[in-house]
Amino acid sequence: GLSEAGRRKKLEKYYTLRKNYLEMLYRRGYNVKESEFYLTYNDYKQNIMNYSAYHKIFKLYYNISNTKEKIIGFVKIKKKFSSLYITKKLEISLTLGSKHIIFIIKKISTNALRALQIGRKNYYFEIFYEYEVLLNVIKHFLVPKHDMLTKEEKSILLKNYMIKESQLPKILKSDPVSRYYGAKKGDVFKITRFSDSIGV
């Protein structure tokens, strides 16, 4: 079994995964309370007596601006992400009324990739590897501040600058910040950069 130091290292990793995952949902507009991802390590440790029960922390959330839009996340980092695991989680998601699923994984099997392709007909999947969630990309010192505009803010922007949406600079859907916010085609970010010469 793991030593005491090994168990602590595992628990700290799961704590960070949970914290960053919940903050990501919060910034996307889901009904996550700040107190959930600001939970201290000691409080988290008291809530989770055994790190193997970590997956129970992941639950269903809904979007505050559209309560019909629900999301659920599952973590699978102890073993390979398999097609059987996907099937079981799809059943859980369907029971809870969510077709938007985030999987946090360590590695994926060929059969699991096929299962995801089939499942995409009825579900919307987002796949994050463990290392991507452990590092909170929006807090990296090299990443400028990104704010996703609302539809109203986007409309005002286009009107004020008298431009079409197609004239705006592009950001890839695969960009780490785009993935963090779950950005879709048509979404617009306001990016605030700091300059040594002129400030913000």
C-alpha cells in the first residue's frame, strides 16, 4: 500500500483537480458556489476519508442563465479510460437528465475512442487530461485575462466598431482558454493584456 506521504500526495492531487474543475464550471456560469471550490484542504480531507471515493464529489450542475443546460463530470485517473466505463457513466448522466459530460482522464483506450464517437450522436463530451486540470490555465502568469462576452456585449462591440463578426480576430476551439470556458463558434472573448509601456 501507499505510505502516509504517498497518500497525502494523492489526496492533494485530487483536491486540486476538484478545486480547478469546480472553478472552471463556476466561470462558465454554472451554479457552483464559490465556497465549493474555495474549500480548504483540511476541510476537504475531513469530507473525503479515502481518496478512492473522490469521484463522488462530481455531481450535476445547471447553467444559471439556462437551467435546462446541465453538466456532469467524472474523473478516471487510476485506470485506463475504457468503453465499459463510458457506457456506465452515460447511463448515470441520462438518469440525471444531462447530455453534456466532462471526463477527466489519465489515458484512453482505442475502444473508448470508438465509444465516444458513437456516443457523440446523443451526447456532448469534453475530454480533459489530468495534467490539464491540475494546471489552472487562466491563472498562469503568461496567460492574459480572458472574459467571454454575453450576446448583448458582443452586439454592442460589433455596433460600436461598425464591424462584422467575421472581421474579429480568431481563437482556435482547441486553444486551452477556449476549452476552459467551453467556447463555441460565435463566442467572443475580451482579452486584457498588460504592457510595460502603457499599462493595461
